[in-house]
Amino acid sequence: MDWEYANIVEDFQSGVAAPDSHDNSYHIVISDGEILCIDGQYPWRPLNQDEWRWCGLEPLSSHYLGRIGDAPIFAEEVDPDAEEPDGYEFETLWGFLTTVDQPVFDLIGRAKQLVDWHQHHHFCGACGGVTSTEPTDRSRKCESCDLSFYPRLAPSIIVLVYRGEELLLAKNANTQADFYSTLAGFVEPGESIEETVHREVFEEVGVKIKNLKYFNSQSWPFPNSLMLGFFAEYDSGEINIQEEEIADAQWFHYKDLPNNPAMMSISGWLIDDHIKRMG
């Protein structure tokens, strides 16, 4: 299947075991966390079989992601010090947030997360033995003690708190970006998702919430989060920010909002959905 005619949502099928042979294939090439792009190619697409064969880069590891139609697609890890071939350039994953469609971004993020996991699990965390890739599932197993390691995911919550026609938005203290976003945080051991929402909101801005409503989820490959989105109604309390995490937090009328996060993020989806319902 030609890439330009592919509908990734409908045509992509994930898999673990690559086919023994194929007439065509696609390759997402990753070096030091950056993704290889073809100069002048817009929108982005992965390298086809011939481009990958002749670009001059040697893989350190290759990871089968699945197939698009009858064409397998691979994540290719190359040397972090590899130079860009003529006609190509490496781009950070952040650069794709506003330049590709959501399904393409998700596929690139999947590739990067699998390469990262492979890089960090060459050795067993229990006995230090060498690990090897299992042929039947997405895991690596220690050759000495048989302990299995699966791709790491960090579940986290993201929540839009509202009060009448106002939205509670905050600016992260650890980023230079000048925008206000929804509140977010990681799930701790022993917590339910709902408990995490209540705890994170109270810790970060000092208010209590009620009437949680689940919205949607998003894989967020920075580096390996699974974001679970909620709406929550304000209950009580005054804003008191956690300065280590939050630079500023304010109530904003939904018709007068500050700079918002990109619509490729679940934070942007939450804000946009709430505004539409308020309107």
C-alpha cells in the first residue's frame, strides 16, 4: 500500500512478529531520540524500502511495529552520533506536534517509545544478566533468571477544572513555554485514577473538586505517559499554588482565555470540548 493512500486509523494493524518476506516496507528512523525526515517532504512520511536501503545508515536495532495494508513498518534505531545523510535531516518529536495528523504522530510516538525501551533494557534489573527479545510478545527476557520486561508506561491524569463559566488553568514552572494548560500528574502506587485526580488538583492549586467525568485518553510519548483526561467541577478552596510545579494559576472566563496548548494534546481537546459545550 502506498503511504499517501493509507488511512492509518483503518489500515494499521499492530504486531510483534515481522513477516519473513515482503515486497515493500516503511521505516521510522530514530537517532538519539530524533526522527529522520526527508528534506522537502511535506507532510512527513517514513522511508520506503529503497530509501532505507540506500540512505547509508546502519541499524543498531530494528523493531517491527505492525503493518499498513500488506507493508510492514519498522522502527529503526541508529547510532546517536550518526550524521544526517544527504537529503535528510533529524527532527525532535516535539516538532511533529503541529505538522502531522494525529494518527501519524501516534505512530511516530509508538516507534520512539519502543526504541527507548529497548535501549534501556539490554540488561536485567534484578541480576544484571543479558536480556533478549521474546518472539511471541512485546517483551525482553533475562537469559539468566527469566525475568520479563515489558515496555514501560506511566499512567497519569489530566483534568480541566471548571466553575460556572470559568476554567482553572495553570502555567508549568518547569517549562519556558508561555501558555496556560490544564492540571496533570502521575498516578502513585496504591491509588485509583479518581484518587489521583483529587490529590493532584489539591496539591498543585489547593482547591477541592467534585463531579469527575471521564473524557478521553492519549498516548503521550514525552517520554512514555498514558494520559487519562477528566472534567471536574470546582467544590471549595482558594488557589494556593505548589511553587515547585506551578508558576501561576488563575480562573479564566471561557471567552477570554490565555495562550492554550496545541490541539494535538489532550489538554487542548479538553479545553476545546468544554468551550463548545459552554457555547
